[in-house]
Amino acid sequence: MKNFLIDQNCKYLAKDEFQHYFENYDKMYVVGKDLKQREYDEGLGKFCKDKECDLITADSKAYTHFLSQEINTVQISELHYEDEADRPIYRVKIID
């Protein structure tokens, strides 16, 4: 994927100080700005597929929104660990 979508639960990653995590991407999208938060559940998988995005999220079950959108396989990996909130931040990548 060439682009990424930052979930509403980790919007702080859109700040310049975190851009080193996204050096290999071309474009950043943010939930609430580029994808309406109200349309999030229904449109998440389709948005990421159409825009060739990886999802960056703290929600370990976010992949369920992908699998309901004609996406068969996703890969989930840990992007980084958020020490203050004591939680991992995940990258959800569409495989097929």
C-alpha cells in the first residue's frame, strides 16, 4: 500500500514528530477529516481498498470492518507501542 489512514483513536500520529513511522508512504488520510467518523464502520474497508491505504489504529479488532467489505485477507502488525496509554498501535494491511 502506498497510503495510510489514521484512526480516530490515535490521531496524534498525524503530528510531524511521528512522521518517521510513515516514511515509506505517499499520502496520509485521517478519520474525521478524510473519512467521516459517522461512516467509519460501514466504509472503513472500502475506503482503505479504494485509496490503497493501510489502517493505523489502536483497535485490535478493526480488521473485522475489512473482512465485511469483500476483502479476504489482512495482515496485522504492531507499528509501535504507546507507553503512556499502555497499548500497541497496529497497522492493518490489505493482502487480497
